[in-house]
Amino acid sequence: MLTTLFLNLCILTACAFTLSFTYRRWPVQGRGPWFWVRYAGMAASGLLLMQFPATVVPGVFADLRAVPVVFTVLHSGPVAGMVVAFPLMLYRLHLGGAGAPIMVLSTISMLLLGSVVRRLDPLPGFEVSWRRRVTRSLLTLLPNGLGLLLLPQGQALFAQTYAPVLLLSLAGYVVVMMIIDSRLTTLRLLSTLEGQALLDALTDVANRRQFERDLLTLQAMDAVVMVDIDHFKALNDTHGHAVGDAALREVAQRLSGELRGGDRAYRYGGEEFAVILLDVGASHLPAVAERLRAAVERDPLLSVWSHVTVSVGAALMGKEPPLDVVVQADRALYQAKAAGRNRTVISAGSSHLAPASLN
């Protein structure tokens, strides 16, 4: 029997490794197609384990099919647990034998007990300590096999199978958790690194790399706005680089505070920022771009206790490539600076917009 249960443990390990790839991103999503693929796979794993049982007596089998059920109910709740357990119970009833009703009774007991344990300890299973995880799983696994006591010679069967199945089921649960933990740790680190790679560390807005990615998704009536802090070198020379960095952060916050949900601000480089406005249209672009300029000028920056101004150039997306829109916005920014700074210029080439200069 121990040899067969060890084979079950190996199969369970392989299934857990395969199913770990259904976790696609961090944080873990509790819905969507991958969620149900994951638990359909859990049910399939249980059915696969049932193909290699240890026959205790005719009609009574021992395997580790309880592990997928317990994992699911503890981490996703009773509904998902029932999705996994139901085909296992049907298949066991189909096989028949004296152990069939015992298996169904044990599975229902584990579902109920697991639901209670999850309710009393509501923290997500991936965020609790290993001691609590093992305790939760052990409590939920306890009913598995207790029904053997109802059979003739039940005490002998119970003494022969209960402890080995419980211990190897617990070991299987720990192995599954280690594999899933390893996958989630990788996804968590990857998410953190991706965020850092696309975020400007100083201003906490998106960086130029993210801007270049988002630029490829521009559609007609979207707009690119280039923003440059006026006389930033003089500010740095007068107050020092620490104050200059603080000024950059404040300007980034003010620009971001003027944007809608789908819009985004970026640090383009140095003292220059970029903004992508979605579906802003030709009629609204001048007012929105001017609002960005005014948001910076309106109140003195706390970092320097004085007003700081910006020059703004904007261009609207038409049929031209997105990079051409950036060139148009950059030229408009140059015109704003050449005209005396602290003003907004809308590109003349922005989908047949007339040249506009707002002070």
C-alpha cells in the first residue's frame, strides 16, 4: 500500500507543477477562464490519482484524491471545492464497492469542515504562515477515512489505512503548496520588476519606456502633450539638486491630478514630461493642454516656495504614425519656449488643426 501511495504522491507532484502554470499574473485573480481551468485541472488530477489506488480489501481503495479537494476548498471556497469534488464522487460511485458511500461521506465532511476552517481563518491561504497552512489542511483532512469504522472489520481497516493516508495526504498538500508558492513568488517578483522597469523612480509616474509602449496604441483623436519646466537649470543652480528633484515630483503630481482615468503622465527625460490623452478630440485639446500648464503655475511649489511655470506643446493623432505626432508635439513645445515660455502651443499639423498659442 505504501508503494502505491508513494506513486500517488509522485503523480500529485507532477499535476501540481503543471497546474501551477494556470497562475498567470500577480495578484492572483479569483475569476476568469484560468480560474476555472485551474480547478477543472484539480478535478482531473483527482480522477488521475483514482486510477492508481491501493486496494485495501475488495471495494475499498486508498489514494490521495482528497488533496485536490482540500486545497481547493481552503483556497477558493466551498463552491470551487464542490466543482472539484463532484466528479470524484460520481466516479467513485460508478466504481461501486463497500467503500463508495464511505468516500462520498468523507468528501462531503471535508468540504463542510474546510468551509468552516476557511470561515474561521479568513485570510487567503497564500498569505498565511506555513504552520497555519499545515494546521488548516490537517484539520480538513481528518474526516477522510473515518467512515471505514462503519464497515465490517472497520477497526482493522481503519488501523491499517487511516494514518498512512492522512500523513501522505498532508505531505502531498505541503508539496502542492511549495510548488504553488514557488510559482507565485516568481510572478510577484516579475510583477514588481516590470513595474519598476516602467516607472520613473523619482517622480512615481510612468517612464519613457512605458510612453513608447503606449504610443503604439494611439488612435485617431488621441493626443500627445509635451511639457517642459521653464528655467529648470536655474532652479537647480539656485536651490540645489534635492530641491530640483522635489520640484519634479510636484510637477508630476499636478499633471497626473488633471488627468482622466485612461490618460497617463510620463517623465520623458530630465525636466521634460509627456502626457497621452485618449479620445480628446480637436475641439477639447487646446483647453485640456492649457489646463495642464495652469495646474503647475497656479500655486507655488512647496519645494521652492515660489511659482514654477511650464511650456506645453500638443499634437492630435490623425492618420500619421504615432512617432510623427510626438515630433509635432515637440516642435510645438519648442515654439512655446521660443515665444517666451509659460504658454501652450497646439501643433498646426495636428489633423488640420489651426495653429493655436495660449498664454
